Amino acid sequence: MQWLMVTGSFLLQLAALILVADFAGGFVHWLEDAYGHPDTPVIGRLVIRPNIVHHHHPRRFLHYGWLRSSWDLLCVAVLMVLVAGWLGCLTWRVWVFAGLTANMNQFHKWGHGSRRENGPFISRLQDLRLIQTARHHAKHHTDPKNVSYCVVTNVLNPFLDRLRFWDTLEHVIWKLTGLRRRADTSVNGQGPAPEWLRAEITN
């Protein structure tokens, strides 16, 4: 009976970690989409521009290897592990959260891949709704492209979108600071694509 309780506790904690990581990734994704500026020093070129390219050409990043897609998240994950080790709290939970963080863009790529590109194992996980499906993620790339920011599971987006969570955050930020969401030029009617985009997609 005790092993059953231990196993149940482990699975519940694992599920909670996955959802927390999914939300954290979704929050960063929202910040990039809503307020990231391509001309911001360093971050603009390394993070925001690839994000804008992705909205204009969603499947382009499938041609990139894992490291090119995930180097920045890997750095964040390594920093998490180092800080946790320094603080003396490097548990399996930290390792799981760091592993999910490092692979957030890989989950994202699976959400754009075909069954053939993803392979039978990942496709089966999607069929079982253990990771996010392509159909679910497609909502994020449907105009006006301001919903469904979480990319790991199908669980959080319907709940957050029904609550208009992201819209409410943006409204609060606008009321407090006067800052409005960046126009997404990949959305119909939002203006022409930036000049740098053409050069970016030819590299």
C-alpha cells in the first residue's frame, strides 16, 4: 500500500511540474509575442527576431537542429541547476523542471511537425494527449495569434483562453504603463513585414 502512495505522490508531483513548466514557458512566449521588440539590443536579434520569423514562417524552424533551437533555454536550464546546487536544493524536481525548460522549443517543434517528421513515439504521445497536438497548437497561429501560448500540453490553454488571461494581463499593463501590445505583422491587416525579415529568411 505504501508503494502505491509513493507512486501516486510522485506522479502527482510530476504532473504538477509539467503544468508549471508549461505555464512558465507560455508566459515567456506571451512576453516575446506581445512586448518583444526586434531592435532591442542582444535579445532582439537573438530571441525576438526568430520569434517574429516563426510567426511569418511557422515551419521554418523545423529545419534547425536541437541546439540552434534551444541554446538559450539550455543556458537558462543550466543556470537553474547551478543555482539550485549552490543553494543545496538540487532535487529531482529541479532536474525535471530544468529538463522541460531546456526542451520547450522541442515541444513547440513537435507541435508543428507532421506524424512522419515527429516519428511514431512522439505521434503516439500526441494521440494519447500526453503532449500537445499539432491541431491544438494551430490555434496560436490563427489570426489574431494572441491565444494558446503554452506549448507542452493541451491542458492549460483552453482554461487560460476562456478566462481571457493574456488579454487581461495586457489590459492591466496598458492601464498601469500605457504600453500596448506590439503589432504582429504576420496577422492580416497589421501592416507590412519588417524590412529585415527578407534578409533573415534567406540566411
